[in-house]
Amino acid sequence: MEEAKNNQNSANSRAETPDPRQKIILQGKVVEALPSTSFKVGLETGHEVLAHLSGKMRMHHIKIVPGDSVEVEFSPYNLSRGRIIKRL
């Protein structure tokens, strides 16, 4: 009986911490181009965040300009900074 309670407590504590592999993907529009491939992106939710280009977009020389619609990937740890993974 005691072991069952301990297992439940440990399962609950694991559920509270976000999984670093779990990514949050939102769509938005580029508002402003900043230095060193950083951009200010206005999300569909109304928030503005900072985002940088993903490595594959840099490798393939995909250009992003203000006004472009993009997909932004976020880590569950920091929702104020993201990575642009696709131009729509």
C-alpha cells in the first residue's frame, strides 16, 4: 500500500515538469527583422515574441522578410523565445 502511494507521488512530480522534447508550434507573422537572423514575430494569440531562424533554413538560404507568415517552435521552458521552422 505504501509503495503504491510512493509511485503515485513520483508520477505526479514527473508530470509537473515539462518534457524537453515536447515542442509547441504556433503560427505568426514577422513584424520586424532584427540583426543576426532574429525576428520579432506577432503570433495568432496576439503575443509578440523573439524568434531566430532554424539551422536548416540558414543552410538552404531561405529568406524571411517582414510580413511573411511563419511557423514558430517553442520549448515548454521559455515561451518568449522561439525558432522559426517554416515560412508559409
